[in-house]
Amino acid sequence: MKKYVIVAAALLLSAGAFAQKDELKALKKIANKDVPTAEDLKEFERLLKEVEPKMANADNEQKADYYYYKGAYGFIQMGTNPAAAMKYLDNAVADLNKVIELEKGMKKKEHTEEIQKQIFPELKAGIVTQANAMGKANNFKAAYPLYEKVYRISPTDTLYLYNAAAYAVNGQDYDKAIEYYTELRDLGFTGKSVNYTAKNSKGEVEYFGDKKVRDLYVAKNGYTDPGVFREESKRGDIIKNLALLYIQQGQTDKAKQAIAAAKKANPDDITILNAEAQIFLKENDLENYKKAVTEILNKGSKDPNLYFNLGVTTSKSGNAAEAKQYYEKAIELKPDFVAAYQNLAILQLDGEQKVVDEMNKLGTSKKDMVRYDELKKQRDDMYKKAVVYLEKANKIEPKNEDIRSLLLTMYQGLEMTDKYKALKAQQ
């Protein structure tokens, strides 16, 4: 009896296999049409539903075919129902990844090459174009899930997950941003890379991941000015952003834990030390901020922003002379550092209000008039020193309204009528 049961079961499985083959052939026939009709699509859906329960008894080759056509139908659904496109996209990509997984052990891979070299690259290109357009329109909430999709399609392209994190921050979806940055941190992502550049016929700089390709464009396509662009490590930024997001969410302890863990793994990484410094600055812990930045500078950093921020914190603590040295160092490293010039000007005006208040309280006696002249000279000296820095800043950024406004006030106070009129005319 047992023997007959086994034979009967084998016959049933065999019959199911033949049915699956027929249905899969029918699916292939429709999928190969250049322009399938509405009736074709209905039949496609019917066949998929019909074959699905039989997949339990199918071999890997048949399963790969099934998921390939199921993925194809997912892309069709994206076009017919745009509102649910993201859901269909996720499902379609998952189905095609199953195909790749199923075909790994096969000698003849029917679909893998097409998926990896044609379908996924075209899909990625389309999604990236859409994400970039959303970003340019400042529609960050719509853009960041698209960048994530590209990363899920191609997990080696971690830069897209980094873009997703940055856009999630801009879209104020902080929970998602934390999720993405945490994943990047755990992956050990740095984003450090070397790109080769050249200018096209329009004078625009284009980037190439491969030197040979860049050189080919220079040799045969008329590209000029070949160069090299080195993308610095983003690891410090990732840790810093993660920590700042935790602070934004009121989770200061998690922020400090993130920094501490990163420092333990990379004690000499200046970008991580800088992230720690930014946390201290965010918390207005100026003493620890100064210690952290001093440590970074002692390790050889030449970042003008660090000197600038030290100038700000030192100024807040009341040490104007030291703050001046930091601002001057920032300008030495970055000669067009407008904010440093502006802050140097403001330093020169320290105590101005006290002088003006005393001037306003004086009467008309001879003694008061003598004191008034002394105070006016003191104020004018402040203004003259401030003007030197403001004029440099205005030359670099002539459209900066804050600088122009303060410079006009200085000219007016110093009775520099010609300069006042000339600058006023530029408004």
C-alpha cells in the first residue's frame, strides 16, 4: 500500500510541474511583447496567481522564472498605480533579488545578468534622476526615500544612503536620519574616494571614477584640464550628525555614547574629535569645547573654521586679545573668510556702547566738553580700526547687507561723507 501512495504522490507532483511549465511559458510569451495589451496584462496577473500556490513543489529554475515575471509585473503596476508606486517598487526589487539568489547555484543563469547589468542600472538611473529633481525643488521628504531605494537596490552604493540621511535631516524626519546614519556608522562607511576630473566643451567640470575613462575623454572627446578630486572621509560628519540628532531629540546621553564609541575605535581621527567639539559647542560647554579644539589643533589640523570657532568662544569668555589671534589665524589659512573679518571688526567695537552712554550723559560745561572730545576720539579710534576689517569683508562680499550696514554706520560716525555716499549708492 505504501508503495502505491508514493507512486501516486510522484504522479501528482509531475502533473503540477507540467502545469507550472505551461504557465511560465505563457508568462514569458506576454513578457516578451513590446506593447502588451490590457487583456495581456489581465492574463499575466491571472497566470501569476494561478502558478503561485504551485511554487512550493517547483525547482529553483522554475522559482527563478516565477519571481522574475512577478517582479516584471510589479513594474507594470507602478505605471498603472503611481500612488502606490513605492510599494510596488519595493516588492519588484525584492522579487528580482530572489531571482539572483536562486540562480547563484545554477550553471545557466537565465535572468541574473539582465537584472544586474540592465534592469537595476536603468532603474537606479531613473530613481536618482527623480531624487535629484526633488532635491532641487527642496522637496526633501519626497527625495530621501528615493535615495534609500537606490541603496537597497544596490547595497554597494552606500553614498546613496548617505544622501538619504542628509535629505532626511533637511526634511526634518530626524528618526529616519538617525536610522540611516546609524546604519552608515555600523557599515564603517567613510565616503572617502578619488575622482578624476576634466572639463567638457561647455567648460563644465565632469567627474570620472576611472582614470582610464577620463583620459579617453580627454584624448578623443575634446575634454580639457584633467585633474584629481579627493573626497575626504565623511565618518566624522556621520558621527557628528548622529550625535547632533540625538541632542535634537533630547537624547544627550546617546549623543555622548556615539562620540565615545567612535573615539575608542579611532582615537586619532580628527574628524571624530571635531564632532565631539561641535557637541560641546552645541551644549554651550565652552571650556570643554576649547580643550577639544586645542587637542585637534595640536594634532596638526589646519581647518580655519576651528580657529574661527575658537575666536567666537574665547570672545564670549571675555578674552578679546586671544580671540583676535584666533580670527587672524583663520584668515591666514583662508584669506577670504568674511565672517572672521566681520568678527574682528566687532571686537574693535567692544566697549563702544559704554563710551556712547557716557557721552550722552555729559553736559555743556567746559570740563564736560573736554571729556566729550576725549570720548569721541576714543570712539573714533574704535570705528577706524573696525573700518579696516569691514572694508576687506565688503570687498569680498559686496552684497552682504550686514557688513554694508555696519560699514555705513562707521562712515557716518567718522563723518567720511564721500565713502558713505559711494557705498550708499551701491544699494
